[in-house]
Amino acid sequence: MSQFSLLGKRRFAPFFWTQALGAFNDNAFRNAMVMLVAFQMGLPDNQVSLYTNLAPALFILPYFLFSATAGQLAEKFEKTRITRYVKLFEIAAMAIAAVGFYTHHVSLLLLVLFLMGVHSTVFGPIKYSILPQALERSELVGGNALVETGTQLAMLTGMIVGNSLMLIAGYGTTAASLTTIAIAVAGYLVCRAIPAAPATAPDLRFNWNPFSETWRVLKLTHEDRAIFNAVLGISWFWFFGTVMIAQLPNYTRHVLGGDGSVNTLVLTLFSLGTGIGSLLCEKMSRKRVEIGLVPMGAFGLTVFAIDLYFARPTIAAGSSLTWSAFLSVPGAWRAAMDLTLIGAFAGFYVVPLFAFVQSRAPRERLSRIIAGNNIVNALLICIASGFGIGLTAAGLDTPTIFLVTGVVNIAVAIYIFTLVPEFMMRFITWVLVNTLYRVRVDGLKNVPDEGAAVVVCNHVSFMDPLILMACVRRPMRFVMYYKIFNIPVLNFVFRTAKAIPIAGRNEDAALMETAFEEIDAALAAGEVVCIFPEGGLTGDGAIQAFRPGIDRILARRPVPVVPLALRGMWGSIFSRRDGALRRARLPRRFWSRIELVGGAPLPVGAASASVLEARVSELRGDKA
């Protein structure tokens, strides 16, 4: 089922449109205000500069002051009701804005900007914590992709509409006031259709001190190393985006030689690219939370940010081209492609990170973790502003700032991925499996989302664990022959995935006993353990007899067992057909069509080696 089908479901669509309308209004109001202050009030340059630099600070200040409180609200109370209050607050803010527009009262408009920052701060933890309550785990990536795409397009449309309304001669402020109030009212009406989202921590003791609670929320966010580093990754995305977008007006004027329409084109390309990349995440990840896309996204951001330094269209100094004239200039399409692909790889980068945080964080803490994420985001945005200002003051031109940002991006990405090897492990797995195979899956929902379980599968090639790792949504602890575990490069993947090496009793009795202890400990901790009960790769393509080790595991720790079967692997790369590995011959088939199918779980006490062998053989399609 396509991710777009969510737009027709009540559990998602009203929330999606509420979020999109809010993003539209934020940007429509801000751009209308900038147009009024910078171009229509006849203020001196120093005063315009003061207001335009003060505006972003006022909008982001509430994130520091109120994010921790907002996270508590989203945990302790029903989220839909809070959303309705937030949208009523937005209507009131837009009514005040109308007075500010009509009277040209800049201080009043700056107050409204602060209020809209409060609006976004309170809604932020709700926005991302409500999705895991409304969506199934397999829908998280698609839902986040739609939210990210809708937000980007709503922001872009809001910018364009806000500017355009203020250009209506004699009626600009009136048009802007009526439009923003109407959108706020529409957002409130739509949010009333959002289904109830019960409190995840109704017994939470509320702390009204924003400073001590901010510290507490940041400590909570830091507790899980993987989650905190995902938060750092998301915050770095905002740093990168802030630096890049802040340079676009100067880049448009001085490098592209364009007028306002070219600036709109540049923003459109960036937004569309982000939307396209976000939407592709679901297909590329096969509806699972695939953090293997994150390193690819980071790599793409660097490549195309650096290429933007070299992509300099041939334009005469002092030109002021329209968007259509600009696109006819030699080299223009290269710059346009770079901007679009930066947006696309931004989507590959940030959507899996949000989905990872949502799927990994405990439900009763998720809103506060999102609040912690928002605080760190705000801090990195402020640092990014200072970074851009500093590079400009140092005399760097805009393309050089893009180059420096791209280089710094890869350094930060390597640092984050070194701290959490799981990102690179997933990336290597995703690349290998999608390069070597075309995989069709069926029945994998039988692997439970929670609780201990054993998964058994036939063993055809050295790539079997990677294929299961790439296709099964839930992380699994693989039990594998120690010689496969020690294969160079793949060993990094297996160690990071906490695979359990095992040997035969005659090879290493101590290692075998250690493996059984680790298996039992993993099941006792509620994890999923995957076993290849044949004990080695098939030498003829047929299923070998399942060894009694599986009986020993289940006798000690009775848990449900899910049978899986790989089809079409025999003859693919890294299988033993014709002794390919022994005689170093080239594999018969690259990019093989294979299948991974799952059967119904066998309840506790119903599984044995012989029963499981018959089930897997049946799933493979073997004749009795």
C-alpha cells in the first residue's frame, strides 16, 4: 500500500493538513512582515537591519524557553485537545498581527513573531510523537516522508503567498491579515477531526521551572546513545540547511545574476528536492526504519554542496535575469540540479532519523525527547547563523561558504557515524543487498514487533544474514558460524549487529557454550534471535537436516518461533552452486531475483527441529 493512501485516512490526514496549514501560516506571516518592514515603510537601512536580524531570534527564543514544558504537556495530556488550544492561540496571534499590519506597528508584529514561535514550540513535540500513536510501525517512514514533504511545500507556498499579498497595491496589509486569519481558522477546523491521542505519561509530575526541566529533558535525551546521536544528526541537518538557505539571496543576486523570480526558483528547487527525497525513502527502505539511508544522505549533501562551488553559470556582472532567462544561460542547469539534489539527499538524511527516534524512544518519553531534540536544533540553528556571519566577515564569497559547509558536513557525519557504528552497518547492509539482489518479501509481519522470539531460516549463502537484516523490520541477533562471522568487512556489520558466533563442539566447545548462554540472555531480555538450524551452508541447494541445537534453546527458554524461507538464492553470488567459492569462479548471477517469505509463528512449546524443518521446507515450496 502506497504512503499516499495515508492522506485518505482519518488517523493521519487531519493531522497532516493541520501541520501543513501551520507551516504555511508561519511563513506567510513572516514574509509579509519582512516585505512591510524592509520595502514598504521607508525605514532607514540600520533600522531595517535591526528588525530583520531581531526577527529570527524572537522566533527561535521560545524553543529555548518552553520546549521542555511543551514536552511535558504532550506526555501528560491528550494530544488532540492540546492541538486545539494551540490552533486557537494561532487565531488570536493572527488577529493581533492584523492590528499590527493595519497600524504599521513593527513592535506589535515582532510580538506576534514571538507568539508564533511559542505556537511552533508547543506543537513540535506533539507533531512527531503523535505519529507513532496513529501509524503502524511499517507506516512510520511513509508518514514522516509525507509530513516532511508537506511541510517543505507549505513553507515554500507560504513564502510566495506572503510576498505576493503585500504587493497588492493599496490592499496588501488587508489581504495578508485576512489570509493569515483564514488559514488559522482553517487549521483549527481541520484539527478538530484528528482522532484522540491518549496521554502516554498521565502520571507525570509536572515541573513548571523551565530551566531545571530543560536540563532534565536534555539528560533524558542523552540517556540512549543511539537516540542522542540521531538527535545530533537531525540538529546538524538544521545547521546545514540554515547555512545554505541563508546564503541563497546573495547567491541568487551575485552568482546567478537573478532577480526575485530566480530566488523563488532556487527555493522551489530546494523544497521540491527535499519532498522527492523524503517520498523516495519509503520505497528505498521497503517501509522499514532504514537508517542505512542516513550516510548516503550525508554523502550526497557534501557532494552536491561542493559541486555547487564549481557550478558557476556564465553570467555578465550586474545582470538581473528572470527565472526563464536564467535557465537559458550556460551552466544554469548544473546549478539547478545541484540545488535539487541537495534537497533530495536532505530528505534521505532526515526522514529516517526522525523515524528512528520515534521507533526507538519509549512512548512515555518520546514527547520529551522530541522537546530535547528541538532545544538542540535551536542551538545549532543559532550557531549556524553565527557560522555564516563569521565566514562572510572573513571575506568568503557565497560559493566558498557552500564548499566549506560541504567539507565540514562530511567531517561531522563521520564523527557521528563513528560514535554510532549502527548507521554505517545499516548503510553497508543496504548497499550490498540492494546492489546484489532484487528482493521480494512476504509474510514478514509474522515477526513480532515486541517480545522475545526465535526466527529460523534455511541457509544458502554467506549473504543470508545481511538479507534478513535488510528486510526484517525488527533488529535481530544472528547466530552464525564463527568463520562467516570473521569474514573481513562483513565482520564489522556482524559485530555492530551484535551477532553471536558459534562453533561446533569438536571445533571449539567453549565458544559453543558461550553462544548458547548469549542466546538465552538475549531471549531473556526480550530480543529476537535468528538461527540457521542447518548449521552451515547447503552444498546442493536443498535444505539440510535441522540440528538439535534449536531444541536445546527452546527447552531452556520457551518462546514463539517464526519460520522464514529464502527462495532463489541457490546460484546467486556467494552461494556454493558448482563450488564457485572453492574454485574462485565467477558467480552465475548478479542482481538475482530472490524472495524471503515468512510463515505463521509456532506458539510456545509447539516447535521442534523436525517441525521447523518441515515448515521452512514448505515455505520454500519443496514437494513433500
